[in-house]
Amino acid sequence: MPRHGQLKWSELKVGLVVTVALVMVVIAIMNMSHGLNFINRQPELRALVDHTQGLKVGGPVRMNGVDVGNVRSIGIAISR
């Protein structure tokens, strides 16, 4: 007959595994919806420019001649 007051080591291990698995599922869901940025550590930069001739979604973003990312979206600013 098992004791009700003590927690067995196997029960503790199962609880820890379930907790870690749930945390990993939540992180994966948040990462897929771009809520958290654990896997892709690139910063998101926003720029306000007067002329956007030739700018298109998916186009390369360069800093000092080095490709550092791609244009994700283009929008119109309501006010400056």
C-alpha cells in the first residue's frame, strides 16, 4: 500500500517531464506566431523614407555593402 504523504521519485520525474514539454510547446507556438523571437535573433528595423522607388518586399537589406536581411513589409505612414 503506497504512502500518501511522500512523493515518489518516479512521480516527480513524470511531473518535470510534462512541465518541460508544456513549456516547450508554448514557446514553439509563440515562435511560430512571431510573438517571441527565440530562434531568429535578427532585430526588426523600421525606416521612414521619402522615396521608395525600387523597394519591394523580399528585397535585400544591405549595411555597408553586406546583406543583413530582407524587406518584410512596406506600408504608408499616416503622419510623420
